[in-house]
Amino acid sequence: MSVAEPSRESTPGTPDSRRIVLVRHAKADWPEVADHDRPLAERGRKEAPVVGRWIAASGINPDLALCSTSVRTRETWKLVVHELPHRPRTVYEDRLYEATLGDLLALLRETPDEVRDLLVVGHNPGMHALADALAGSAEGDTLARMNRGGYPTGAVAVVGLTGAWKAVEHGVGRLVQYWTPHD
């Protein structure tokens, strides 16, 4: 897998500009264990570093990462973060596992105001629903591509927005990038 060149969309220079990077965990295996305990499949272990390289190449340096506590999301994050230029503060968040759209919006609203770039490693359908809900607008055909292709494992959506985290709601953002490991 190679890393396709990301667009160089930068965060606008306003002091209240922010980005949310929504990462769906890499491909998981299906062993006879509880869903929360499912590990990454071999394909997922190969995919996750590619995700990290794409994020790094896009110029995104998250200040904070929120990661679901499931085995597959923690394994994904461990492989992604090794590819980033610096390791952000990481919070393993139980509420990301099986989170509804409402749960995810509530978590975003708890983000400290000093955080400019927030990375979330989670699950579907939540990651797709959140990207879709936040995107009041989109760069080019990114929203159509995301909705046409679904949100496969390893997919990344980058949503830009302005304002305080506590004001995050439907339609406040702009989907500036959407990428999958198969792009």
C-alpha cells in the first residue's frame, strides 16, 4: 500500500479554527472473543501504519487523540501514532465504543479549548455519522465520495470548523479531506 498524496488543506489562520480527524479502526479479525476484544487482522496491521503516514503527510499534528478502549482501536492507534511527527496526549475513552452520534457530539463538546487538532479513533457507524453530521459543506466531491463509498476500515475524514468545542453541532464544519487506505 502506498500513501496517496493528501491535499495540503491547512487550518485557516483564525485563532478559533480547529480540525477533527475521524479515523475508523483498521481491519479487525473475527476470532471467538467478545466484540470489544477483537484484534486487528493481518490486513489491519499493514493498513494502520499507512493511515498514520497519510495523516503525517497531510500536515496534521493532533494536539489530542481520543481512542476507543476496544482492542482493535487501541492496536490501530498504536500503529498510527508511530508514523506521526509527535505523539499527542492520548485519552482512551470507554464512551467511544458503541457511541451514538449524540454521544460523539457530547464528547467533542468536552474537548479543552486549547486543542486545535483533535484525532478520534473509533468505530462505525459512529465515525461516518459524525463526519456526515458535522459537514455543512465539503471540498469538491469529498462528501459524495464518502457517502458513496461508505466508511471502510482505516478511513479518515478531516473536518475543519471554527468556534469553541462546546458549540460543535450538526452542520458547523467543512469536510476538507476524505481518504481510505484503498485510495
